[in-house]
Amino acid sequence: MYKPAIFIDRDGTLNVEKNYLHLWQDWEWIPSAVEAIKRFNAAGYLVIVTSNQAGVARGMYGEADIDALHRQVDADLQRQGGQIDAYYYCPHHPEHGAVRDCDCRKPEPGMLLQAAREHDVDLACSYMIGDKVSDVEAGLNAGVIPILVETGYGAEARIELPPNVLVVRDIGAACDWILE
């Protein structure tokens, strides 16, 4: 049985944008993020984080650091009554590291399509929420409905959007729109 999902970019959408965030002590939730995740959970959506993590290719931190951060995010979120069902990240960069051409770095849809296969996601009933044009394009490329938030880089990104993409204040407003 296929399920709808909310694909969410991490940095700038769930947490306050801080370049190359990989340490829990630097994590800061966007004010409406935890409540939005809890509401998506209650409504029966899978919550799947999809994040470009070029800091790995740049040698700034390793994949173990990302995994450790996500475990701490999960623990904090569970204390508050919410749950992220899965994390997918792209550790590649087109100019750094061993892999420079991949299908997982947004705007490519690889992370979303992999998550859809592994979690039986109904893409036609799913959404991608993010703060960059690459998030919107990944959503469109995967066949989900994209929503741009104005947090993180979103306020600047809105001028480069394809036509007819919904722009909202933050993930809480995206949640309101999806659940209405």
C-alpha cells in the first residue's frame, strides 16, 4: 500500500540556516518546524528529510557526523512527540570530492525516488518543502508538489522559481496549506 510523504529539506527549512551545520550544539529548530512535523505525523504522512550535504565532499565533516546529528535530532523530536521517518542526504558536490556527477544531489530527484521505492511512497500525493530552487526542482523532477518556504534562502530564491510554485512563510504555513 502506497503512502503519501512530506519530503523536507533540512537546513533553512527545519533548522535555522547555518553554513555546513553538522554539530548538535549548532542546531536551532525553525519555530514552527516541530509542530508541523507532529501534525504531518498525525495526518498519516511519512516525514522524510532530503538534504544536500556538500560539507562531506569538501572534507569539512564526515557522514558519521551527519548520522550522529540526525540521531540527536530524532531524540529531541521524540521528546517533543514527533518523528522523522527517514533521512536521505547527498554527500557529493560537482567540484569537490571523488563523486562529482550523481543523481542524488538536488535538483536531481534521486533522494526522493530512492525514498519512494524504499518506503512505498505515493509520489502523486506527496510534497517537497524547501528553501531553495533546487528543492523545488527536485520535487518537480520527482513528480511531487513543491512548496518554497521563505526561511533560510527562500526569500531570495523566490525570484528564480518556475511558474505556479506555492511560496509560504515557513514550514508551519506549508503544513497549514497541505492539511487544509
